[in-house]
Amino acid sequence: MKFDDILSDVGDFGWYQKRNYILLLIGWILTAPFMVLSVFVLAMPDHRDLSANLIEYIQPTTFKNLTSLQVLHLYDNELSTIEPFTFINLPSLRDLHLTRNNIRHIREQAFGYLPSLSQLVLAGNPLNCDCSIFPLWSWLIERSSIATNAKCSNGTLITSLQSPALDICNPDNCHCFNGGKCVANGNELACDCIGQWTGEFCQESQCISHECGSGDCYIEPINGTAQCLCDDRYVNFCPEHIN
């Protein structure tokens, strides 16, 4: 029997075909609202306005991977410090507005992979321009295409600071040993030592300068401070005889 003959017997759109078609339509009707809703729920806006929200702190990586974000307003909040990794991996971000907060410190690596950034608005923030400003200064100097009005608390434009004056703040010119780390200490860098190490460059053991009398010097493992071990007790000093 030929196919055309079958159609002539069962019909090309009979009851069986209509029933299957209706069943298919029911599935489409039930899923259609979810498909339409996803357009609005899953869409990432290119503009976000979080201004005047009394925001005091931004968790690092809060805005990470918002690839469609182009403009971010955070002005008129109460931010005081921008922590590392706060604004990272935002390839479309063009304008970042942080005007009129209370920002004094912008930590190293606060900004990362912002290839489209053209405007960083920081007016109205009393930025501390001691050695802690070096990471922001060097980041801006390397990206001259970014327009910024960031100023020190004394009114000096950050991008106008001269390199020779900041050489003392360059971590490349600071050398700490035994796991110590260079940190900003006012208008200079200093070594932040760990464990038993102390001194200007973390080269001295605390036990060298810690007098224990008849006992032995011991470095407390949690906070790295020197103590004296007298028999089975830890004290600040061991006299000649302990009862």
C-alpha cells in the first residue's frame, strides 16, 4: 500500500493528529511564561545606581564578572576604605562614580581588569596621600587614558604627584627577610615581621634580645612573642631559683 493511500484512509489531519497537537500546545503554554520571565530576571543591566544608600563597606568581588555593567554609581555613601579585589573583572565598565564618600584608603589591587574604564570619579574624598597611596598612584600613572579627579586630603591631584617623591614608597625599594612584608607606615615603608623575627628588616630573632635569666627563650607560636620557659612554666623572666 502506498503512503498516499494510507492518508486517504486515516486522513491527513484527523482526530489522532489533533489530539497530539493539543498535547504539544499544552506543554508550550505552560513553559512560555518562564521563557518570557527569564528575559527580565536573568538580564544584567548595564547601569547600576547604588548612590545615597549609607553603604559603609563593599565586600571584595561583589561586582566580579558583571560583564555587561558599563556605569556604576556609588556616590554619597559612607565608604572609608576600598579593599583589594573590590572592582575586578568588569570588562565593560566605563564610568565608576565614588564621589562624596569618606574614602581615605584604596588598597593595592582594589582595581583589576577594567579594560574599558575611562572615568574614575573620586571627588569629595579625603584620600590619605602617605605611602598607602602608592598602589593607586602607580595604577593611574600606568593608565593615562583614565580620567580622574582624585585628590589628596590637602587638595593635591593624585596624578600630579611626582615619582621621585614616591620612590620611598615603592615596594621594590623595600627588602624584608624571613617572611616579613613591606607595609605603609606613614610616609615610608616598614617591615611587618612574623614569627620570632624582629628588627628593621626582620633579621633579628626576638630571643637574641630577650633576657630570660636562668630559663630558656621560647617563641609563642600563635602571636610570635618571646617568653621564658622556667621548668614547666612560661614567664617573662626566670630568676635563679624558682620554688
